[in-house]
Amino acid sequence: MSVQPGWYVDPADPSTRRWWDGEGWIGAPVPVDVTPPEGPPPPEPAPEAARPASPAAPPATGAPAPPGPVEGHPAGPVTPYGPGQVHPHGAGHPQGPPPGWPYPTWPGRPPAPRPHGLPLAGYGARLIARLIDFGVLLLLNVLVNGWFVWRFALEIAPPFQEYWRRVNARDLSTEPLPAAGAQSGSLLVAILLIATALWYAYEVPSMAASGQTFGKRLMGVRAVPLEADQPLGFGRATRRWSTLGLPTLLWYCCGFGLLLQFVDAVSALFDHPMRQALHDRRAQTVVVQMPRTGGTATRPAPHDRADSPGDTP
């Protein structure tokens, strides 16, 4: 997945915007505070071709011979490119990245996107933040859901107890195991409903207001919309959560919901360059790393944030 063509802030000069054509920067820059024209910039005028020299007439008898090449200087015209170095956009364009380019580049690979002037959050920081949130949710479920889990364990205990009794006694009886209690099914549904509601109440309000849960705040990462650095709002935060949280209700179906959640969790590893999981793509959000001042993550001032390749122009 490559960055789509469009006007983006030039990483080498954040005070200007340039046109990214999917492979490189082309055209003249424009000030960052000026609305760029629609579409690509007009083509730059081609440099005037050098007039071919007319064949030199043989010197007249007694006339001095034309001077030869000076020692230490090339005999032909000097070009800014070495042998075999031809810029993909033609003559007149600089070879390689512009001066001061802060990112490593490879042929055909654009620079790392910086949504709203912020670097993308790393996979490790996002994983630790999610594990911290799961730890908080586990404590909440112990407090609110503990009684229902205890009752469910009592309902499903008879078949397990009978099974282990036969194993320890080396009983090869083929009689069916006793059935679980009649309330086991309804208790499982109640447990899953309560767990889903606790997850929604814990995550959605905080994400809607600040883009951060407790775990994300500790790790200094934040979810922001692709189009602007602003709060998510309840609608977007609910869409983002539902892709990962609602499958909890499908744990009842042989753990099918857990499989969906695993696929969502690892999907960010295969999304380039924005590292969006499925829930990010549905809500059109991206997770960024916040700058740290004095050991805490702070939100940058509006004048410090700028669009970059990877944002939707």
C-alpha cells in the first residue's frame, strides 16, 4: 500500500507543500498556509536545449589550433548526474532525496507517514497499552461479574468431576457424563453481556473525549481521525470499539468471537504504511505516538502539527 498522490507538507521544509505523485516529489513548492491548486502542479518548463555546435572548419594555414581540454577537467559538458543516473521524472529534477531529508528511503518506497506531524505508534507500545486495558477490565469483571462466574462454574462442575473420577479410578465405563446444570447457558449469556457492557463503558467515553484509554495514556499513544487532529466523538469511538468489542458476544459460539478479535488485533501488522487495524480502518482513525515532555505525553500545539504523506488530502 503506497501513499496516494496529493499535496503534502515537505519533510525537508515544513513551511512548504509539494506534490507527491506516488513515487517522488515533483513541481515547485507552495507555502504551507496557502491552499494548493487542485490536481498536480503545472509541468515545469524544460531547460532550453543547448544549440548544437556547427562542425568546426579546418583551421586556415597559419591559424592557431583550437585549444584542447584542460588537464583535470572533463572534455564534455558537465551534468549533475553520474553515469547511469537518470531521474525518473526527467531532466531538471534533483537526484535522490532533497537535502535534510530525515527519513531513510528505498526505491519505490515513500517516506514514513506522520499524520498531523506525529509519528505512528509502534506495535510494541500499542500491544502493551491494550494489555494494560485488559488488566483493568479483568479487575472490573472480578468485581461485577464474579458472582455470575462462580455460579456458572458450579453449574458445569458435575461432568468435569465425573470425568476426573473415572480417569483416577481407571474406569473404562462408556456411560455418558452427567449434563451441566440447567442454568449454565443463561449464566454464560449473562456473563458475556456484562463483560461486553463493562468494556464499552470503560473504553468508548474516554476514547471519544481524548482518544486515549488508561493504557494508551500510560504508553503515550493516542487515536486520532485521519482527516484532522480532533476528538473522536461517541459515534466514531463506538464504531472503532464495536469491531473489536462486540465479537465478545460470540464467545458463546465455540469461541468464534475470540477468533474474530485475534484477526482484528494482528491486522495492524499487515497494513502499510498507516498500521491500521480493522477497527481503525472502519472508524478512519490512526494511532500516533505523542511527544513526551518531562516523562509525560503531551498534545502538541496546533501550529506544531502539519499534514504529511499518509493523510488524506
